[in-house]
Amino acid sequence: MTAEAIEAGPRQGVTAAGDVPLRIALLTYKGNPFCGGQGVYVRHLSRELARLGHSVEVIGSQPYPVLDEGEDLRGLTLTEIASLDLYRSPDPFRTPKREEYRDWIDALEVATMWTGGFPEPLTFSLRARRMLAARRGDFDVVHDNQTLGYGLLGGPRALGAPLVTTIHHPITVDRQLELDAAADWKRRASVRRWYAFTGMQKRVARRLPSVLTVSGTSRQEIVDHLGVREDRIEVVHIGADTDLWSPDASVAEVPGRIVTTSSADVPLKGLIHLVEALAKLRTENPDAHLVVVGKRAEDGPVAQAIERYGLDGAVEFVKGISDAELVDLVRSAQVSCVPSLYEGFSLPAAEAMATGTPLVATTGGAIPEVAGPDGETCLAVPPGDAGALAAALGRVLGDAGLRARLGAAGRARVLERFTWARAAQGTAELYREAIAAQGAAVRGGAR
């Protein structure tokens, strides 16, 4: 990638009029939007690609992707590739019955789980490769959503079409943060084994011809952590569904309400620092309370902090609510918070800003790329600093004028830079470049 291209930032190209619609296979080993950002990415990107006129077949495993429907989305379909669903609720880490085993990939999946590893990226890639080989000629391009498994190597000869891969951020970052938070050698050994698949992902990433990522920060992390050549990586910003995530004056603002999206048991998300900040904040503002969109951990550092600070009545966890209920929850908050130590993008930041809810966020990873300048579109604090977080939250809760100014500026920033329609346009342009590069390689080999 040239210096000029880097300075220009992410691509925002529009599919040229008259381009032939593409047949796209969009792969995702974990595609349910309620399981995290990868599922949200698949849902919204597939919808907007279909609206551009492309045929999009989402190919996913359990928990299966949830796709949008509508008259303008007839080109969007879902194909399910069943795994053994070893981590399903309510019986995670289950042992399958003998009759559930179908082939050697199932045996590999169970053996990896039994030995403390996470098998899904590898086993999904092997199943997807088998399916794509059987359907050679059905797709113009294969788009992998961060599986990075060995089964996706081999190029068009193995997969039947050129491959484009999205890497949201290197999972090695998560691995290191969990190692840093581990209490003893046993926990560190368990973390290393669970994240053993990142070694495979690093080896696969280095052999990929076309990598797409969602921020400049993630691009640099992919170079530094995975060793991918910079000229193989393009940035296409993702964003919010700005029709759904929009202001609504009819939703009453709840005094003192802070909302965040986080998993209590993931150190990367920094929830424990927000809980500590809330304890400090409530000494001056007793109305301050936190609503966490995510699963409550019954044990661990966050649960212990809630008990230690006497915050049982001031911290609420919500899970399984509808999109409309989630949007109204964010609208009802006086401030939204992203306390993460690191993010490769931060959809919760973009979505909260799109509703006009003022944002307090850390400067971890790519969050500043999304949230914008401190004091203009958000209030920014260092990651892991509960005191700074408490002070910023207190400023926003105590100043209606500041809330209105940050909220309006935040929505304007999202409308200008971070929408799914723009993301789909840039992604489709990258597909065409990958197809053209493969055609050039074939022609060159024929000479």
C-alpha cells in the first residue's frame, strides 16, 4: 500500500453503474448477532450487499446467523453448516452421543474441546472447504469473516473462487490481555491452550492475498501481530444502521442512567473499571446507575467488585432483548460508555452516537477513530483509569448542555463516516479487485 493510500484512509468507493451483480459466499463460523460483533457484521453487511443487487449466500454454523428479510432482500439466503454445537446453552462443553458423530471432523472437534482448546475456526473451515468444493462455479467470490482456518487455504483451485478475508482485529490481542489478567500459572496455561488456534490464524493470515479490516488501528495490529504485509490490507469502515439507531424525543431520559455493552467475564471489555468508576461516581451522584447489555457473570472480578462496593441495586444486566428494545434502552440513557481496554472498531460506540446519546469512551485501540476528538464528539479517557472514567461520566450527567452538544455532534459524525451502506460499497469494490487480480494471475500463467 502506498503512503498516499494510507493518508487517504479507508476506501469509500461506490459500485460502478452497470457492474454485473456478484455471487457472494459469506462465511462465518459464529454468526449470531447476539453473540458479538462478528454476527452484527454479517447481518448488516449481507443486507446492504443484497440491496446493492448482489446475490449473497451466508454460510454459517451454530449459533446460526440471523439475517434481515424484505422485498429488497430476495438475493440474501442462509445455508447452515452444522457443527456439534459443543458450547450451546444450557449445556456448554457437552459430550456428544455416539450417534451424533458423522465424520473425522466431528471427532477432531470433540478431541480439541476435551483437551482445552477451541476447535471451531479450524473445523468450520474444513466443513466450508468441503461444501465449496462440491459447489464449484456457484460463487464469484468467497468472503471469510475471520475464520482464518487451514481449510480456507489453496486459493480458487480449492475454494472455487477468489478469497477475501475480514480480520476485525487479531485475537492475539485478546489472548495477551487474558494472560495479563490471569491470577496464577494454572489459569495462564488454560488461556494459552484455549487460544492455541491463534497460531493457525497467524499462519493462515500471512498466506492470504486480500485482507479487509475495519480500522486503521486494526490494520497496524494485523501487520504487527500477524505479520501480514501492509500492501495486502485494505480498510473499510463499518458502522451503524442509522435508520434503526436514531434519536427519538418520545423516549424519556432516565436521570443518572449509564448504558454499556459488555461481557462481564472478558477483561478486554474493561467492565470492572466501569464498575469501579460507578462506585466513585455514586458518592457524589446517588442517582447514577449502570445498565449492562450482556451476560452477568455469577463469579469473577466484576461480580466481586459489585458486591465489594455494594452496587447490587445500581448495576443491572439485560440480555435477549429485541433490537427495538435495545435502541430504546440506549436512547433512555443520559450517557453511553465504552470502557474497553482495546477495540478493533467499536460498534457500540457508533450505534450509541447514532441515537444522539452522548458518549464517554476510552482511547483503547480504534475507539478514537470511531468516537472522534475528545470534547467535540465524545469525552475520551485513558483505558483502565476508573478515576478518569468517573470524572468524565460525572461531567456528562451533570451538564444538560454538554449532553446535547456531544449527542448532536456524535450523530453527525456517524452519518458522515460510519454507515453500513458505505461499508457494503467499499467491500464490493474490494471483491471486484480480488476477482480481477485472480483473472490477471490466470492469464499470466497461461502465457
